[in-house]
Amino acid sequence: MANSATGTYTAKLTDGPLQGKTVTTQFLESGDPRPRLEIPADGNKRYLYLRGSGLEFDSSTFPARPTAVDYRYIEALFD
């Protein structure tokens, strides 16, 4: 759920190795959801997710920002 004081929203991971999981993340300074997320995994691996088209809103918040955003799996990244 979005919190206008902290500027956070829920990222819903819709597929890939973390399918069905959610993470809380912060909006960009512009107020937009992040276009990509890199989620740490075991060792030096990270999972790359890109923003999808699914958005959920809470009508009681102003300005209207999404409370949840869908993210699609792209690839595993290694350091």
C-alpha cells in the first residue's frame, strides 16, 4: 500500500523465480514507479524485473499514485 509520507508502494512480481512475491520499494523523485528493480539473491546474483502494465490505486490517496505495480522477470544478473 502506498504511503505518501514515505513514498513507497508494493511491487508485485508476476513471474520468474520470485513469482507471487511482493516487495516494498520507493517511488522515484519524480513520483513515478521505478521502471526496473534489481532484487538480490544468493551470492552475487540479482534478479532483474521490469515494470509491467498492471497498476492498482487507492482512491483515498491524493495525488493519485499507484499502491501496487506489476513487474515482469527479465533475467538473472551476476557480478
